[in-house]
Amino acid sequence: MNDLVPEITFKDTRLPNVGFEVITLSTLYQRVASGEIEYLGQPHRVNFHNLIFFTGSSGEHFVDFNTVQVEKGSVVLVNKGQIHAFDLVNQPQGKVVVFTDAYLDKVAAAIDITIFAPTHLVASYLQNLSLSAEKTQSLMSLMELIYTEYQLSQPNISYLQVLFAALLTKVSESRPDIYHHQMTPAQIKCFDRFTHALSLAFTHTRDAKIFAAQIGTTYKTLNNICKMATSRTAKQLIDAYTILEAKRRLSIDNIQVQQLSDFLGFDEPTNFVKYFKKHTLMTPSQFKKMT
């Protein structure tokens, strides 16, 4: 296991005005074999979104602390900030679409799609989907249109944006666990503000009332919206996010408990150990030995 989890950033593609990139998995495997990239098969953190559509043989995909089985028709969604790894043993075939928050916001605003919101905080969230044969064929056709247009020397940027929006729409159809299906636009925005604030400030505070004030709402309103979106309270979501980040760093980074305690804003390492054990039923050291 490497000492530090690679942090992978989104690089401008050959078509910077497009805002996303389509890559075949076979191309990625070839780049690993040639030594061009080394991190693909090990857990790495991404600062962009991934939509991975599998079209060939079966295999696995690792996301945070779950290994999911994939086959033809599987779709794996990896949110910005999550850790994932590709299966270099079985090398299942397919395509991956990578894109930034900025491009997602630009496209999703026009079609009311929220599939890449931080839904991994939702208790019922599915990291991967298994599509029906009909939906698989539909998605394969869309991906092929996108990939073909993307490879042209002078692709139609507007057409690509429409295709990308269509792709998100089709995937969203298959996501019954998406919280925004049952919430008003105002409630969705409030929840999104909370999760964004949480991602920025979880090392400074774990007080739900402080987060409510930061995003301009009341504690009661925030709690109700969190329950509606995730069936968990705001405090439970804060704790879940903190524990998930602690697990990531314990499992993948070569970080000591003292360092992690300081990073997460605990006054004393003993307080962090008690907090971690309360939520996981094991100490950080015990968890680290298991991974």
C-alpha cells in the first residue's frame, strides 16, 4: 500500500470548451501497462466526477470502502472527493466520462438533474446501478454518439453538451434513491449548501447549529431537510462525513492517530479515539490493521 493516496486533478482536455472528457477503459489500461500512469489500480482521490459505464466482461470497482461487482450494463458513479480504484486484473471494458463541478452545474441547471450531488451521504445510496437490457442499449448508443463526436477534429460543442445532458437524464431515470425527487428546489439548494459547507468546515466544527447559521437557516429547518434527504439528522450526517474521512486517511494515507486527531480538530487524541470507537465499534488503530 502506498504511503499517500494520490490526489488526481482534472486537466484541461484537448477540447477545453467541452468541459468533460470521454475515455475508453482499454485506453486507461494501456496507459498503465506503458507506465504512463501508475495510480489507476490503487485507491486515489479525484477532484472531479466520474461516470463509468461498463460494456464488457465482469469485474470489480472499488469506491471508498466498498468493492462493487460490475458487468455489462453496470454504471458506477464516483463523486468529487471520493476515493476509487479500477480493476486491473479483470480489466472490464467500457467508457468513463470525467467532468468538473463547473461543467456539471452548467448542464444540470438546464435539465434539473442532481445525480452527482453528495448522495453517498444518503443511507439508501447505491454506488453502482445495474441497468435493464433496454436501458443498457440506450446508454450504449448515447455513449457511442458522444465518443464519436468527441474524437472529431472539429466537434460540435453545442451538440456534445446536448448529448451530455441526455446522458445525465437517462442515468437519473435509473436512480430511485436520489433525494431531490421528493424535495422542492429550495430544499435541495439548502441541503446542497449544507453538504458544501460540511466538506469545507468538518475539521473545524461538528456542531449542526453552527452549520445552520453558516448557510442562513435554522437548526430545525436544516434537521428536517437532512431527514427528508437522507433519513438522518444533520448531526448524524456530520458524524458520518467525519468518520468516512477518518477511515479514508487511516486506510490509505500513512497517517498517525495523533496527526489525524489534530487534522480533524479534536483537542486530544483520546477524544478522537472515543469518537471513532463510538461510531465504528473499534479504535482507529484496530481499523487501520484491518485495511
